[in-house]
Amino acid sequence: MSSPLLRNSAFGRAARWLGTVFLSLGLLGCASAPVEKNPADPYESFNRGVYKFNDVVDRAVMRPVAVAYVDVVPEPVRNGVNNFFNNLVDVWSFANSVMQARAQQSAQTFMRVNVNTFFGLGGLLDVATEVGLERHREDFGQTLGRWGVPSGPYLMLPILGPSTVRDTAALPVDYMGGLISNVDNIPIRNTMYGMRLIDARADLLKVDKLLDQMALDRYSFTRDVFLQRRLNDVYDGNPPDNP
């Protein structure tokens, strides 16, 4: 499986994609379908080559590290790590909600960050979810979409995983807007990036076996799920007929 690199708000994007994959597996079961050309993927030949490269890297490096992480680190500690990074992502989500002029969503995310930071031991505990404050994941790619910028063709980025032209153009802003990139101490910053990457790849382990057992084209499945999820992200689950 291609392992998307986790970076600031793009970390959240990867996590959402993984969650969609997991849910979609339950709907698709073990059915297979003919592979059809997708008009949103005009660079399919190139993208498939990148996907194969990512898959090799993932199987050789990322998955073994994630397996070792799950085997060695106790679950309560892993949950704390996951909550901590999610809280950092919520800060950038708040900024994007403001840029999208979503007042209620901005207020909820602002409250989430404060509750989890001050009452959740710096974000190690997700107190906000327990008290009913919903998480809204937003990144600059979604913000551009809300501003009317079309997604453009699908792209499979080396190491970074599924994307689109719009989302790829948004990555520098997502990078600069993320809190991790603003950590001045380089060793600490790199350690945080590494831990975030391992944490997100560990979430993939639950779907690895299911994907391996299914008779389908993994590339097209990954692409179609990603594109549908990003469309739903931009339009809150109600995309227009011709976005």
C-alpha cells in the first residue's frame, strides 16, 4: 500500500483518507470490478509507476517500522501520541475554517484546541470529543476548493501519496501553517515528523490484510476513494453534480 507522508495539515488529510479506505472496504466486500479509465486521472500511467514505487518503499520500510511500533509501545501511549498530533492539526484546521468563513465550525475547533490543551494534558487526552465537541479537519486544499479553485487532475506523489493538482499546490501553505514546521530545534522537529509518520502508518495496519485479500485493482481503488473523500471534504458531503 502506498503510504502517504504525513505533514502538518496533510497529516490529517492522510488520516481521513485511511479512514475512508477502511469504511469502504466494508461496503465493497470481496467483489471485483473491471478497471475503467477515470477522466480525473489523465496521468494514470505515470501515477501507477509512482504508486508502485511508494508500495515498494512502504513494504520495505514503513510497514515494518509501524508493526514494531505497535508491538513495542503500549496502546495507551500510542493513543496519547495520536491525540497530541491531532490537537496540533486542529490548530491549522481552525485557521482554515476561519478562512472559509465557517463561524460555527471555527468556534467548535477553537474550543476543541483549548479544551484538549488545557484539560487534556497538552493534547495527550481527547477531552473535547468526550464532551461532545466535534472535530472538523480542514486544510488549505479544502480552503482553495471552497474558494472555487477546481481540484485538477489526480496525482500520485512520490512518498506523499494521493493528491490532486490543487492539493499539491496547497502543500507549501499547509507546511508553513503547521505547528511542527515552526519548531526551531531541528532534532526535535524531525523527531516529531518521524513520530507523526509512524503513528499514521500504524493506523493503516488494520486495513492491510483486507486489501491484500481483496480481488481488485488497488491503485484505482485508492484513487477513487481518495477523490470521493476530498470532494465530500470540500462540499461537506453534498457535492454538486458538476464540481
